[in-house]
Amino acid sequence: MLLQRLFLILLFPLLNACDAPQSEPAVEKATPVPAIQYNNQLERIKKTSLLTVLTRYDPTTYYESADGFTGLEYDLVQLFAQHLKVQTKFIIPDTFTQILQKIQTGGADFAAAGITITSDRQQQLLFTPPYQEITEQIIYRSGTKSPKTVADLNGGILEVVQDTSHVETLLQLQESNPNLQWFTNKNLDTDGLLYLINARLIDYTIADSNQIILIRRFYPKLNVAFDISPPRQLAWAFQKSTDTSLYDAATQFFNKITKNKVLEQLLERHYGHTRNIKYVGNCTFRLHFESRLPQYQALFQEAAEKYAFDWRILAAISYQESHWNKDAVSPTGVKGLMMLTRATAKQVGVKDRINAKESIFGGARYLKQRLKKIPKRIPEPDRTWLALASYNIGFGHLEDARIITQKLGKNPDKWIDVKQVLPLLTKKKWYSKTKHGYARGKEPVVYVDNIRAYIDLLLWYTNHKEIEEITAMPPITLKSH
């Protein structure tokens, strides 16, 4: 995604001097306005109502989705800003190196960019309590010989991003593997290097485990060879200073969201659905994206505009239901692109379930009905995930699960809690106490997670711009010690 830069044009009025007097008037010198003094960084942020944060474009941190900007770091920063009752401003430097440089020199209030805590960085920066644990992993592409050990990496081109913890890891490994060599790239990020692997332009790179979990859905031929580091922790980074007022507030914030499980809910929101679609499923999706979706995309967009959805949600539901096959028929008699039952079709006014337009508009109408039944107090995206679950299992069974969720001391308005309870509807101990009885409660969990994954794939394939010219690549540097 290209960086959006805003250029401000300052317009100055012209002075009309037609009737100016012969002699120069006395010019009164402006009294200099003293700079506003603040007791500390936190006071400045609260009084100016602005929190300035360094980050980077990445599926794990900050990116634009169908509903605006999102990403784990984005959501965490927005939550922290709400806690402080201030607005946010994000700064996106061109390289990871610049993020580290800017935070050390006070170029922003802090950096929220998926930064790994290392011993070297702890000497230069202050880190909050960690919010996620990852491992660094060697990545290769199917068709390339899988490396089994660090020594095997010498048989191919290994390239990593400059100034990342991955370089520190390689330097440590080189002490016991003196023949280990690698290239560093100061301009491309890890996503860019993963693209180069997918295009067979390099053999290996290092990615954090959370990155490869998300990116692998878009490049299904990428594989993890082995972990190259012990578990490491990600955290926000602050400039080392005697003024720790903002740092202390951030520390208290993370302690709070860890204790009340808001952090757990955010991690589920961004990673809970990512393991469902395997290699074959990814490849099949891409094939159908190119061969089937173009026939129906305009209909999805038309229905989405009428019922106020993002068209990719409707397309994802349809792919989960029928793989965009308008003639699909299940053993139970549901039919069409949206696989509507006879009862549902009648309810939403669909006469011909095989007709693509009727099916898509009927499915959109039915989803809108499901969404209206979900309490308005429930925020997005949980409200949509609950509506999708009811689309699959029925509103009555969903309500049974939400009641059990509440009885178990969990939050019935959070998908992360309800999805853990839904499978209990298969157990007599639980469904015997419900209004609507037995249900295949595992199915809506898989159903919703699959649709979430398909939405991500659709966003990627419709928005993502890959590196086009290898000749446009910046120079790389061979590191050998």
C-alpha cells in the first residue's frame, strides 16, 4: 500500500499599497509568544489532545481494510488513545531503520510497529510489557529444497531486512556457524522479501511467526522450515528519558487490558481465524477468484450497496456456501450461490434459488435481517460475526449459546467467548437446558472463521499491489563476518 502524503499550500494575501503615504509608517514589533511549558510528556499529550505514533504498513500492525484502517497495533493505539481521551496521528517512515532512529531521537511519542524486545535494543529504548510472543522462522518456497539446519542455508540466497532482530539472530548464529552468510535489504520490508521468495528470486528469509501466519494465506506456497530463535516478545518502544509519564501510562494500560482480557480479544480478532484455510483451499480460492468471481462481482457490489454491506462480505459468504457455483445443490436440498433453504428463500422473496441475482440479493436481505436481530449495543466486528453465526445455525441456537456464555461468566456480546461455547450445544448436559435444544455448534465456529479468512483473501487480491519490477529493487548488501 502506497504511503499517502499530504501537501499543504499556504496562500498569502496581497497588500494593496495604492494610497500608501510618502513616508514609511512606524512598524510595531510583535511581542514574541512564549512557548507553552508542560510538566511532562503525558500532560502535553492530554492538553494538545494528540498522540503521535510511529508504525509501519503490515498485516500484523497497520493496514487499510474494507472498513478503514485496522491491524493489531492500530487497534491497540486507538484503545490507548481512548483511554487518554486524545486523538491519534500515525507516522509511517519508509523503512524499519527509520522507525528505530526516529523513536530514539524523539520523532514521535512512541513506536507501535511490531518491535521485538532484544538485549541490544533494551540498552537504547524503553519497552512496555509485551503484548504478543513470537518466534523467528526460516521461510522457503515449495519447489526449493527445505533447509533442515542453519548449515543448509549456505546452499541458497538468504536475505533479511536491515536493522531488524533477524540480523541480530544471524550474528549470534554466525558465532557457531562461521560460514553463514546473508544479504540485508535496507528498503524492502519482510512482506517484500516474502514476495521475492514466492517469485523464486531469493531462496530464504526470516519472518516472525505472526507475520507468516497472516501472509501465508496470500502466498500459500511459502513454508516454514524451522524456528531460528527462542520465543521473543513484541512491545511498544519509547525513547529513554527521565520523563516516563507517558511510558508509565502505557504500562498501566497494558496491565489493565491483559487483566480484563481485552488484549486476548484483540489477538483473537486478528489471528483467531487464520489457521482454517490450508494450502489446497488457498490455491482453489485463487483459481475460483480468477475464473468464477468476475461473473458475479457486479451483483455482489449491487446487493452490497442496497443493503449497506461491503461486497466482499457477501462474496465471502457465497464462497463458503457454494464456491461461487450458481448451480450448487446440497444433499439437504439447499441451492444456489448463497445456498438458501426453501424456507429462507420464501422468507426473503426468492422464487428461483438458482438465479444468481435472486440468490445474491436474497442472501444479502437475509443477512441484513440477522444483523438487525443482534443487539445494537454490540460493537463491530463482533456484531457481524454473531450475525454470520446465526445465518448458519439460526438465531435461536445462537441465543441459547449466548445465554450459556453469560451463565459461565463470559461475555455474550464477544465473539471470542461465544465461539468457545457454541460447541457445547452438541452435549446433552448443555442443550437439554436450552430453549431450542441440540445443534451442531462446531459448524458456525468454522463457518464464521472461514468467512473471515475469505474476506481477508478478497481484500488482499482486490487491493494488494505487488512489486512489479525486479529492476526497480534497491541495492542489497552482503554481510559476511
